[in-house]
Amino acid sequence: MAWFIIATWTTVYFVVSTKIEKNALRLK
């Protein structure tokens, strides 16, 4: 069960970090 939680948070972190990078590039 722990692997499911880790995989979920890893995916969430990856998606959020990608959106933040795109927003940062857009602002520049």
C-alpha cells in the first residue's frame, strides 16, 4: 500500500513542478 501512496505523490509533484516551470517561463 505504501508504494501506491509514494507513486501518487510522485506523480502529483511531477505535474505540479511541470506547471510551475511552464508558468515561470511564460512570465519571463
